[in-house]
Amino acid sequence: MAEDAPELRPGAAARTWLGAPSRRTRFSYAIVRGLIRVVATLFGRVRIVGQEHVPTAGAFIVAPVHRSNVDFALTSLLTPTPMRYMGKDAIWKSKPLGRFVSMLGAFPVRRGAADRESLRVCREVVDGGSPLVMFPEGTRNRGPEVAELFDGTAYLAGRCGVPVVPVGIGGSEAMMPRGARFLRFSRLVLVVGAPLSPPERSAAGQVRRSAVKAMTAELHQELQLLFDEAQSRAGRSNG
């Protein structure tokens, strides 16, 4: 990963809203979040542990484990503040769906795109003051072990000077495993860890590679502990 990525000119994806979201965005986000809570309660009796760790103001990065397509929806329950999400660009092939998810804060990332390109868009979002959800495993995984993490989450936190909030999600893989088309009943538990401080920047604003690696290792360890606890509380022990 480059020590100092070049600046990004605001792109169409990120320009959907930067800084404080509009009243319409907040209203739409609140409605969808309410619907998600209803579904998660009916199908999973969802419970959140450690919600007090989620910052109530300013930009931050939420870093959850990723085992199911429902994970992105479940993270919206962590805070009423509208958050931004990276989404597969295939979603935007449907113009109505693309407009809808964009209004709710999602922005497209091309599969196979260079890490630098994706990170520059994410940086623009965080610098604009918006909380961002990043899955540090990079993609959905299976099983009890948190996969090797990409350095992008720690790097972005260091470049933007924002904390990372790790989240373990238990029961989501059982609710909607890979290949499933419909939701199944499964207890859902989200366990939120204390925010991790970002790597320090140099006087020139750069982030040392060693500091990024150290934070990535710390995040991996914390996510495994939170995932184990979330699974246990959901009755899906990783042990």
C-alpha cells in the first residue's frame, strides 16, 4: 500500500452527499433503519451489546466481521446517524435501486478495482465528516475464524485521524448463509468493542506502514474476540 495516496477529486459516487446528510436522506435512512429493526427483531430477536462504544458525533469507521449479506443492514442498527457503505457496482445496474441505495448513503466500488481507487473514495467520505462502514475481511467469509484482514481500514483511519469501531456479528450466517435466497430464523447479536485509536501520522501527514500493520493485527485480534462472544450469545458458539 502506498504511504501517501494522491488526492481525489470528488467523484459522482461520493458526491451523493458529503458532510451533513440532507433532511430527505435522514428521513429515508430512518425509515429503512426502522424496517430493518422490525425484520431483525421478528427473525432474530436482535440484541446489541456495547452500543455505548459507538461515537455519537463526528466521523469514524465501523469495522464488522462479514458472514452474510444481511450484515450491512444490521450495522445500521448501531446508530441513528446515517452512515456510508461501500457497495458492489452491480447494484447500480438497476437505476431505481442505484438511486435508492445512493440516497441512503451507499456508493459503488468496482470489483477488481485498485485498492488505491477505493480508498481514495472512502477517504473523501470520511474527510467529509460521515461515518463509514468497512468490512476489513474484504468479502463474506465462512466459519468461526476471522480471515486475514486487509490493511485498508487501518490505513484510512490513520490518514483521516478517526477511530475504528470493531463489531462482532453473531447468527447472521445462519440467518442468511451464502447462496440462500430467503431469511431464516436465527438469534442475532451484535457486540461492539471499544473504539481503536488510529495509527499516528508523521509531521508530513503520512502513516508508517509498520503502524498500519500493527493496528491491523490489533483489529484482527479484537474482532475475533467480539465474533466469538457474539456467536456465543447467539447460541452459535465458535468453540
